[in-house]
Amino acid sequence: MFEVETADMISVPDNAVGIVTTLEGRPLDEGQIAGRIIGEHNKFQDADLFLSNGGYKGLQEQVILAGSYFFNPWFLKVDMVKMTEIPIGYVGVVISFVGSDGEDLSGVEFKHGNIVARGNKGVWAEPLGPGKYPINPFILKVEMVPTTNLVLNWASARSEAHQLDKNLSTITVRSKDGFPFNLDVAQIIHIPNTEAPKVIARFGNMVNLVSQVLEPTIGNYFRNSAQDSDVISFLGARKERQAAAREHIGQVLEQYNVHGVDTLIGDIVPPESLMKTLTDRKIAEEQKVTYDTQMKAQETRQSLEKETAIADIQKEIVKADQGVLIAERIADAAVKKATGDANSVRLQANAEADRLKLLASGEAEKTRLLAKADAEKIEWLAKADAEKISLTGNAEAEKILAIGKSSAESYKLAVEAMGGDNFTQLKVMESIGEQKIKIMPDILIGGNGEAGSPISGLLGLQLLEQLRKKADHDRKE
């Protein structure tokens, strides 16, 4: 009843968008370039559901994102495009070619196009910020508008990376005195985020803004400004002219929803012939200044030579004065040295005499003190010996007296007890025994043999006298 043919699955890669064109469906409405989005049909995979819901034939507003899909190749075809990427520092102003005619949001003062809400036909009032967007480029157009400061160079040898100034060149102007000259200009502009849709609605894109507004405005301003002044005055008043250009151009750009940040005048190249004349004049002026400077230098040198000569003479005078002063000082020094030597000899002689005198006085004092000390020593020794002898004599006398008293007392008691004769005989016998005296003489002289005879008494006395002498001799030893 039927034949089955197989077809490859359609894959949409990452960062890509699938643009669908259907081969069946209702014809597009008058004035439309793409079929409006309809109800569910499983991303165009259910062709019957798409057709039953009133799907349109041809280009579709709806896109398909990254993934794998089962499409009927006899029902539709898919074109792959990259996602729209808006870099940082830019906004994307969307211009839609499909949708209903929406209400103009630009206000009565803006008369350069309609600005509508998102989803309507026209310039959307809300721009897209930095990022990636799955936009169908056949029904939507995105214009990139820089929101950072944008530099445009009117210089033949320089162009920025955005290439908006690639067609701009050095401005050639003519001065009041008829000399043409070139100057480079740099204009810095800024487009606010909220003003970007108005700029696109007015000019369509940034290239048109540069070519239709910035290029003629800045070029004409500097041409008019140069005609009011000669080249030399223009060069001399560069700072003031730059400030005036910034103010004037800023006011003009505000009318186009663009903010003029700054206007900078770059290199100014006057005509070569005029520059030669100016250079020669300047060289002559500098030479005159040089000659004047050299003349002043010579005058200064002459003055210096004069002052140097005077200084040299003054130096000799000072040297002579110093020589006289030095000679006087040397003479004074010699006199003072001789005086000092004489004083030194005198002082040394006086010192020697004083020394000898002090030495003699010291020796005499020493001798006197030694003699006095010896005398005092002898005196004290004599006094000590005398005191010793006196004390010893007194002690011996007291001893002898005591012994004598004791002996006398003892003898007295013994005599009283024994009688005089008996005591005398007893003491004689004790002395004979103690002194070991021989009592028997070698020659005995005898009497009548009676006791108590005179011969016996004489003999006893003789023995007592000998004992006394021996006792005195022993005591002296």
C-alpha cells in the first residue's frame, strides 16, 4: 500500500540556531515574510499537528535550538546559523521585520522613526545586553552600538580597531592668509544605553552616524575656524581652539542623541614654504638671542678678567702682608722662646736649690727625730729598768721581810718551846747536816772533857759563821 523511506536525523550543534522553512501549510498573510508562531507541534516534528493548527507555509518565525530532531525532509528544511553574540561594551538594537505595528514609544519630539516594544515590527525600545541570543537573522536584524567611549580619528595614518573611522582622513583647511595646511583631529563620543535605539532609528547603523553627522560636522567646524585666523595664530592658540571645538561639537552631537566627550587636535602641518620662512625667522631670532648672549658673555668675561687681575694683585698684597705678619710672629716666637728658656733655666735652678734645701731639712729633721726617738727610747728603757729594779727590790725586801718575820716568829716559838740552848744546838746540827760540814777535825783540840766548856762554845760560833758566809755566797750567785 505504501513505501517507507528512511532519512537522517537532523542535529543542531551548540551555539547554533536552526532556521525552519516549511514546504506545506497555509499561505502567508499579505505583508508578512514569515509564518507566525502557532501552537504545539513538537518543534515541527509532528507535521500533521502543525498543519491542523493552521501552520503557515514558508519561512517560520520560530527557530529550533541545539539538539537532535526527527524531521520529515519532504515537509521542511533547516538552515544552520550561528547565535547572535553581543560582546561586552556593546548593546544590540533589534530591528524586527515581522510582527504587528506597535505604538511609537519615542515621543513627539523624536521624528526620525518609530521605536516600539519588543515583539512588534520596527526598532525595539529595549536593546539587548551582552550575551548570546538565538535570533532568526531573516526576520530580525541586530545593530551593534558601543556603549563605551568611542574614539574616531581624522588621520590618514591611524585607524581604531572598530574600523568606523577607516574612511576618515586628515582634514585640510585654509587659513585667513590663504595658506592651506593639514591637521589631525580625534573625537571621543559616548552613546548612552538608553539612547542607542534612537541613534539606530535615526541613522540605521553606526557607519551612517559617522558619515552623516560626525565627518561633516567636525570637518566643517575646523575649516570655518581656520578661515578666521592665519596659520601662525592658529598654531599659537591651539589650546584655546581645542577647548572651543570641544564645546561647539558637543552641543551639535547632543542633538543627535550622542554625547561628545572630548575633541583633540593632533598634529598640525603648515605649508612647507611657510614653515621654511618661519624656520628662517626663528633661526634669525635665535641667532640674535645667541649673539646677545655671547656679547653678554664677553662682557661678563671682561669683567671677570678684570676682577681676576685685581684678585691676583690683591692676592700678592695679602701674601706680602701675611709674610710681614708671619715674620713678626716668628720674631715674637723667638723672643718668647728665649724668654721661656731663661725662665725655664731659672726655674730649674730654683727648683734644684729648693730640692736640696728640702733634702737637707729633711735629713736634719730625720736625724733630730731619730735622736729624739733614741733618747726617748733610752729614757723609757731606763725608767722601765728602774721601775723593774724598784719593783723587784720591793718584792725581795717584802719577801725577805716576810721570810724574816716568819723565821723570827718560828725561831721565837721554837726558843720558847725548847729553850735557847737547845734550839741553838738543834739549828747547828741541822746546818751541819744540810751543808755536809765535817765536824770531826783532823786535829782535835780538847779540854777537860766537860760539857759546856768555853772551847765547845767557841767551836759552835765558828761553825755558825761559816754557814752564814756560804749562804750569802749562794744567794749572790
